[in-house]
Amino acid sequence: MSHPAVVDLAHRKSLLDIARGWVGPGAIPYRSTLFEKSGERNWLVVWHQDTTLPLVTRVESAEWSPWSEKENVLYAHAPTWALQGIVALRVHLDPSTPTNGPLKVLPGSHRDGVLNDEQVFERARRSKHES
């Protein structure tokens, strides 16, 4: 969120309206991630839930752990109640089709709270059979 073009995109009314439709009027952009993938530079990611959030200060609580630091930003595994107020919007800057590596999502999995790896993979297996 330190690049002016990213800040401009993240604060566009159309994107904020989408986020606010999911998490309410207090939704604000707080983080951006740029993935530079191509035919030459691509990688597979196993099924998972994103459960780590950036925080301004360390909170001494069993709910927020383990802690890590990346590029001078503190991160912690967040409890379910905190993750329920988060929505990720994905913006593709180049053409994205089902065959060139878009994000795969397990519909409705967010309603089950924080799942362990085995539960995530089981949801993925069930989803594959349901489609």
C-alpha cells in the first residue's frame, strides 16, 4: 500500500463498494499483494486458508499466534472472529482465464471458520465431486 497507483486502485469507489457489501461500511483497504506470474514464472499453491493478518502492534493473546515479521511488518495467525471481518478482492492486471492460473476458491468454506489442513483438503475433494 506504499505505491501511489496501488493506493489509487485500492480506494476506487467501485472496489470499496464490493468490499463494503461483504463486510460492512467500515471496510478499508489495508494490504496489497502483487503476484507476477507468467508462463515462465508461475508456481502452484496447495489448498489453504489465508489466516495471517498484518498488525500494527503485538497483542499478547493466545488467540493471536504464532507471530512473524516480514519487511518490518508484524503478522499473526488470526482468530476466526477477526477473519470474519476480512474480504480479499483480486484484481487481474492481465487476461485471466480458467486455464492460465486464476485463484481457485472453495465456495462457502469461510463460513466454517479456521480449518486445519486436513479439513481444507477434504472440502476441496468434496467440492471437486460436487461440480
